[in-house]
Amino acid sequence: MSAAGSSNPEFVVARVRARRGQLYGDEEYRKLVRMTPAEIARFMEESGYEAEINALGSRHGGVDLIEYALNANLAKQFEGILDWSEGALYDLIARYLRKFDAWNVKTVIRGVYTDASQEAIESDLIRAGEFDDRRIRRLLEADSIDAVVEVLEDTIYGDTLREAYAEYEETDVLVPLENAVDRAFYERLLGNLPGGEPTRQYEAFLKAEVDFRNATNALRLARSGAEIDPAEYFIEGGELFTRDTLARLARNVDELVEYIAESGYADELGPALRELEEADSLIAFEHATDTALLAYGDRLGTIHPVSVTPVISYILAKEREVENIRAIARGKEAGLSADEIESELVIT
Amino acid sequence: MLEATNALGNAVLSTGGTLTDPSAAAALAVGLAALGAGYAERGIGSAAVGAMAEDDDLFVNGLILTVLPETIVILALVVVFIV
């Protein structure tokens, strides 16, 4: 579990491939959509989530139990992957999994801001990133945002957070802090990637993700018509947009749609863009980006079988499974019909 | 590992000039084949252990696949009997 020494893709890929076979498929999803939350929890207990459901079953119930069990299982699996991998492989995987660190930091900051209790914050954390238990404990014990920033001083978020904290003190809104965390994460994500053909493919995937994130943000801003500077939400590293083109395009939905339709992602996103023009609904577009990323991830794992790409492909598939089950459980809770829930799922 | 092979080759070339003794050449061939088999087993072995950690039933398959490259050494051993 360190970035030193040579990497061991054979071992990690073999384990990850075995785990991938245990993920839910079409058949299981069809069953899950027709179950009540309690039945879903039972179904999960009988498949790969047994330990988590049993551990959390006494404290939570219903949809909350499903949600916490999913988060706990996700964290356990990804921590495991980081534990096994060594050398350059560790570095490449940690880059992507740091997004859970970013999520945890944001959760803690929001929790402190709204005076939430320590237990409430703790149950929303996903311990899948690089932070160890000691740092998470110290984060949870922090009673002010200043203290949170201090705990993170020696991490990659230290400098940017310190700068953003000054801005936060003036305005008392969280946006600068959250932006600072995101920016620190994305800077590390794509900076100094080592060479090699598998890594290039990994990089292309990461860039597509950044592009889609930018496109979704821009579409949301353009449709809401809010007077927010789009450049503030711009994420560096993608290929589709620069800060200037995004700022210009976010003022006009039609131009933006046209710009995306003429880009390299036209094949994947074309149908969704037409739907966006006709039905004026962003949901189809967000689904299309998710499906495109997942399909890309599946393809990614087959070209270079002994490299970082199958591992990333598994991480994506696992995340998708967790999101799908959560969508089913939440949909059931809200009383949606099976067909409606099925249209919300992202399955390849 | 590959650097070691180079060093070995250099050492052989610098001491004897050209390799003229058939037995020595055969020995070298077996040694190099064993080296190659070891390198192949390194990757297969770690993948097999990974698969076994997930599913104990894979022990037999893992063992068989791990020792498959060993055949290279056995084939190389034939050279010893021919010369």
C-alpha cells in the first residue's frame, strides 16, 4: 500500500475480475425493481452485502439501511483495492479514489456549517479514499471550519483551502471552500500522469469525465438563466471546453447544444441532445453521459488486460451498481412504479 | 532480471571468446530457459494467488496454470541429451 516499488497489476486485476463477476446483472435488477425496501435489504444480505447489512441492521432500517450498507460496502471494496496495489498502480488508482476524500471533506464542512451532530456527519462519510481513520476522526472532531482546514493542512487540499477560507470568512457562503476542494482534486487527477499506452487510455477516460461534468454544469447554468459566472464552475483538464468557450456558450442553450453535437462526443451523446432540444429535459442528457462513461469504462478494461484499466473499469461498474440500487430503494420509498424506476437505472 | 541475462552473456563472451564446448552451450540453454520460465511464472503466480484469494475453488486451476511455463525447462532439457 504505497507508491514506491514496482507495481503488481496481475494480482489486483485477478481479484478485481473475480469481484466483477459478482456484481448484479440485468436479471437481478429486474427482480429488485419489483421488491419493497425490506425485500431489497434481504436480497442484498443474501448476495455480496451480507456483512454490511448484518453490521448496520440493528442501528438502521428500511431505505437508510440499504443506503448505509451500500456506502460501507463500496468503501470496503475500494479500500481493499488500494491495500493490494503497489507502486505506479497505486498512484493511478488513488488519483481516482481521492474523489471520495473530496466528498468527505465537503460533507464535513457542510456538517460543521449546519451544526449537524458528529454521528450524523459520520454516517454520511464514504471511507473509500486515501485518508486513514485517524485523519477522519480528527476531521469529525473539528468543531469549526477553521479547525477542519487546519486538519487538512498537510494534505493536497491544504493550500487551496487556506486561500478559500479567507474568502469564506468575508462572505459566509460555502461555495469557495467546495470549489477549492474540487479544484485540488482535479488538479491532482490529471497532473503528471506517467507514460505508457494503458495510461493514455485512462487519461482519455478521465478527460471525457471532466468534459461531461463541464457540459452538464454549463447546460444547467444556461437553462436556469442565473447570473452566475460560468467560469467559476469550470474544471480544468478537459478537452472539449476552455474557460473562455464555456463562459461564452453557457449564455445560450442552443449554441451550447450545437457545440457539443459537433464535438468528438457526437456519437455517444447525439440522441440525448436531440431529446434535449425537443423535450427540454436535462435528465436524458445526464443519463446519456453516464451511459457513455460506463460503456467507455467497459471497453477500457478489455484492451490492456494487465494494466490499471480493468481496475478502473471495475471501480466504475461498482459505483454504478451502488447508484442503481440506491435509485431503486429511493424510488420505491417515493412510491414510483417499476417502469418509472427502470427508466432511471443506468445499465449497459 | 533481463539485465542479469545480459551480464551473463557478456561474461560468457569475454572469458571464452566464442562458446565452443557443446556441453557448456547446452547448460547455458537450460539455464536461460529456466530463467524465462521463472519470469513467466511470476506474473501467472501472482494472478493465481489473487484469484484464489477471492475464490478457494480456483486453487487447482491456479496451480496448473502457474506451473505450465515449467514445460519450457523440460523441453530445454532435451538439448542436454542431444549434444
